[in-house]
Amino acid sequence: MVLNAKQLEIASQIDVQVRKLARADSNEITIFVEMGDYMPGFKHLLDTVGQSGMDELCERYEGFHIYAKILENIAAGIHSGTIQAPI
């Protein structure tokens, strides 16, 4: 998949911020909360790059992959009922 400059920039910004938080020994909940401002960009990527593009971004950017896994785990928890979704 060919990713455009805007998509790469969003992923890179997420990567940098997550790696910074991880270096500060932040746990997944802290990373999730601190990354709230980056959620629209992540959603934009989900809507525009497809599964192969998300896979490529996760391979290219470690911090992006960490954030994607955190969001995936939260979504799975909400789906299973182990995490209660806010109303």
C-alpha cells in the first residue's frame, strides 16, 4: 500500500508521543488517557488506509503499534463486557 505524507505524519506523531510516554514508564491506561488528542488522527488512519495500511504502519512505527494494541485491547474489553463503556 502506498501511504501519503499526511498519513505518515499522523502515524509518526502518534509513534513519537507513545514512545515518549513508554520511556517514562507509563502504563497502558496512562498512555490511553494521554493520547486522547491523537484519537481523531488514529481514526482518520483507520478510515483511510485499510487493514494492510494499518499493518504497514504498525510494522514501521513501534509506538504506533503499541497504541493500536492498547486501543484493540480496550475495544475487546468493551465488547466482552469486562470494560464498561462510558455512557
